[in-house]
Amino acid sequence: MSVLVYIENWDGKLKKLSYELASYGAQLAEKLQLPVKAVSLGKVDEATLQNLGKYGIPEVLSDTNEAYNTLDNSAIAKALFAATEKTAATIVVMANNNLGKAVSPRLAVKMKAGLVSAVQGLPISTEPFVVKKMVFTSKAFAHITIKSANKILTLAPNTFGLVEKNVETTLTSFDAGLAASDFETTVVSSNKVTGKVLLQDAEIVVSGGRGMKAADNWGQLEELAEILGAGTACSRPVSDEGWRPHAEHVGQTGKIIAPNLYFAFGISGAIQHLGGVSSSKVIVAVNKDPEAPIFEAADYGIVGDVFKVLPQFIEAVKELKA
Amino acid sequence: MKILVLIGNVPDTTTKIKFNADNTAIDASGVQWIINPWDELALTRAMELKEAHVDAVEKIVVANVGRSETEATLRKALAVGADEAIRIDADPLDAFYVASQLAAVAADYDLILAGIENADYNGTAVGGMLAELLERKSVSAVSGIDLEGDLLKISREIDGGSQQLNMSLPLLAVVQKGIAKEPRIPAMRGIMMARKKPLNVIAAADAEALTAFDHFELPPAKAACKMVEEEQAASLIRILHEEAKVL
Ligand SMILES: Cc1cc2nc3c(=O)[nH]c(=O)nc-3n(C[C@H](O)[C@H](O)[C@H](O)COP(=O)(O)OP(=O)(O)OC[C@H]3O[C@@H](n4cnc5c(N)ncnc54)[C@H](O)[C@@H]3O)c2cc1C
């Protein structure tokens, strides 16, 4: 029995999420008194993988087959299954991001594992095994018992944090035994966002709603995001209008995020919007309507005009950073 | 080609969620049930594909695992334009149980569309599990699907961007926002026709659930919002730095 953490890579790189997963896996293993290992699929430098030791991962299985870059759901699930067999893993931990959501259900069937997605924190109890997760788009939490011996947990980014626990990491080369014919996804083109903080990774998010009035008005909002090192988001009508890209849409039908700080500029705070952001640690709302429901969800608020507040925020942040 | 669209029956997105006395189940009184928003978009896209490729798409079937009360939601899907509906008569205990039920009816369909999430328990697993049970390819976070001969042209979101893919049938696509612009609303004629369309009820297959809800809790009440004057906006940045310690 052991805990296995799936560490994905982005063009050979790891990010904070990878270390957060390592931290979670190591803490979970400690709680269960089981060994923990990680598995990496695709080409990643040895030195990069060794960084996982800082967060308590003593061994990483690394299969450097480049075909994993096609993100073929079924091939990755097969490879992870091979890794669980090799490590006698009974619990697998991975991210609740696009790839994790795609492969965890397939792996769950192979392992006959109970799967809980987007868990909050470590299990509440281990015998029986009970975890907590958000349900009804953040309107409630559920305590879920996993009945099966094998288990898979996916962790929502930025909900657990980093826990240092320095250990030496050994790298073990691993061949999951996949053939070229196992990869059936043909990637015609990829469009990667570069040079910007990704919304899913962002610890601070600056978001705009219909109160921003027009696509052309996003300059100051982007400037604030840039000096804060923040990601940018928007409400659904804003992306429906094409003012901002779909990838920025947060809420019930968009992304669910949990940054440390969420700024809502000209967002009314509809229940479907709040579903995507209410797990943020601190919410700041700027809205000219004192009755806007966003103020019920916010920690700090300004009843005022976004176009008067944004320049003041930008100046104040510049001063703070100076 | 035959298309199967999985249909979740979920509380309307504006529902104020309440639980029963011992917090073990949702209190369904006064809840309006709707087609899961992503499934509604999947059905809309399936309709568009059928209209654009009359010769290629033979029929669209919708399927749900639920008790008789979910039939209103299936009838709505028929009114939107699905040709047939299947209800597997069982309580949707967990994703693995639901996927196992669907696996018993889904194998014949060339293209299966599932929503990326159910807006109730926010699981994300039924589509992927069904694909694995059927041993077929799957693509997730799909935001666009087009048909070109035997080829499916797919757009999917990846962590940090998007990709264009070519995929062959049979395929299961787990779809999200963007797959169709606006969900189709049933027209009067559609509602009339839906009454005559087949809604087949199938007995549950033998399957087990691997997880169970223990109980629910509501999030803690939020403290009142601290207000700052518009002219003092700069001071809020200080507060975020010194008091909230998030800057
Ligand atoms: C099934 C379903 C799913 C949905 N999913 C989502 C979702 O995922 N995400 C989402 O966001 N929405 C979603 N919605 C839509 C949601 O109900 C709201 O319509 C939407 O969130 C409103 O967006 P908004 O706040 O930008 O716009 P509005 O509600 O129009 O609010 C604009 C706000 O800006 C303020 N304002 C205007 N001018 C200024 C100014 N100069 N300065 C300061 N404030 C100003 C106004 O007072 C107002 O409160 C969904 C709806 C449905 C039915």
C-alpha cells in the first residue's frame, strides 16, 4: 500500500501546483503512515524532478516518452495504472485541472477506485475514509466516504498550500509499456498562453464585469493585474460579448477558482458568478450600486465608480511595491 | 452516425440550497429541476451537427439515470429536439454507479457527449468513467466539435491554452463552455412533438457505488463587508497589505 502523486509538467516545467500536490501527497501519506512516491510522464529534467524532495517526495518514477505531450486521456490513464501497479499504490493524488479531470475517471475504473474530485484539505477521518468537498457550486460542502480499498483524490489548485519537508529524491526510470498505437489523439495545433499569469495558477485575480462597459476599458484593469502579478478574469456576459476570452470566464459555467485575493470590478455578484469565486480567501468588490449582491460575498467593498477607483488602486500598489 | 447525449437533472442554478433535518440529503421542496447547463449545450451542439449533416447524423438520443421525477427533464430534452430518451430507473448513487448504468446502453453510439460537470455534486467523472468502461477514446474540456467526413475536428482547452485535434469515431467527448453559444429553448411545436417521442425506461443493471455522501454542511456565514469610501480607495490597498495580509 502506498500513496502515488501524479506530477504533470508543462513543456518540461513544474509549477507551484506541482509542489502543492507533492506537499498534499506527503502529508496524506504521513497521516496514513504509508510511503509516498510520485510519477512523471514526459520529458522533464532530473534536476527539476529533484525539487519535489523539498516537499517530501523521496522517489519519482519518470517515464520520458514524449508521446505523452499529446495529452491522450486513455494513454495517460494506462501509464498511471502501470505506475500504481509498480508502486502498489492504493491512493492516487492528482490536480483537479483539465488534465486531472480528464484522466482521473479513467484511472478510477481501471483501479476500481472511489474518486472524489476537488477535495478540500486532508481527509477528516481515515477509518472510514472521509473527505470534504464543495458541492452545489460552492453553496455547500459534502463529507464523502470512500468505501473502496483504492482511492483517487483530485486537489483544487491553491487550496492546500506548500508544506516543506526536505528529503532526498531518487529518480527511477520507468517504462509504462505503452506502444505508439496507444496514443490516438492527433494534435493539429496548440495555442499556448505565454507571458501572462494563468488564471488557474494566480494567487491574486483581477476580474471585470459588465460594469466595465466595453472591451476598450480593460487597460487599467490589466495594468493593475500586471503590477500585482495577478491573473485576469471576467463574468459570463463579458466573455459572451467577446470583450474578453472564454478562458477568463469564472462562475458556475466557467472556471471555479480559489485565489488568496479576488477583485470584482463592476460585477453584480449573481449567484452563478459567486459559485466560481466564493472560495477566494479575500474578496474586494467595487460597484456603484450599494445594493449589489456582491457586497454580501465580499470582505471589503467600495461603493463607487470603477473608473475612479482603478487609478487610485494602481497608484497605491505602485507606492506599496516601491 | 448515432449521438448519445448524457443528461443530468440538477436544481436550477438560482436555487437556495437547503438540507433535510439531519443534513444527509438535499431538501427538494420548492426546487426547480433543469437540464444540467453543460448537457443542455451538448444537446444544442448535437442538434446543430444533425442539421448541418443530415445524411451523416441518423439520430440523437438522450439518457439519464434517475427515478420517474427526472422524466420532466428528459421530456424537455425531447422538446429541444432529441429523437428518443432513455431513463435508467435507478438512484444516481455516485459517478461510478451512474457510469456503470450508462455503459449498459451506450455502446451502440458513435459519438457520446457528456457535460464536464454536474451542477449538483460537482463531480466531473461520469463521462471519463463511461469511456473507460466502454474502452473507447475520450477527449475532455471540449469547447468545439465539427464533423468533416469521418473526422471530428475538436477544440479543447488545456491547462494554459487550447488545442485543435483530429479524432476518429467512436469517441466520447466531455464538453464545456463554448461548445454551443446559447442553449436551445424548446418551441411550442417541439413541446407538442415531445409528447409522442419514445421515452424508454430500462431496469437498473447490477453495479455498486464506491463512494457515499455522509452529510452536508453549509459554508460558515460571512462577516459583514468592510466598506471604504470611493475617495479613500488607496487606503484599501494598505488594509489589504497590513490587515488582510494578502498583498
Ligand atoms: C445557467 C446559468 C449559468 C450562469 N453562469 C455564470 C457564470 O459562470 N459566471 C457568471 O459570471 N455569470 C453566470 N451567469 C450569469 C449571471 O446570472 C449574471 O447574469 C452575470 O454574472 C452578470 O454579470 P455582471 O455582474 O458582469 O453584469 P451585471 O449583472 O449587469 O452587473 C454589472 C454591475 O456593474 C455595476 N456597474 C455598472 N457601471 C459601473 C461603474 N461605472 N462602476 C462600478 N460599478 C458599475 C452595476 O451596478 C452592476 O452591479 C449564469 C446564468 C445562468 C442562467
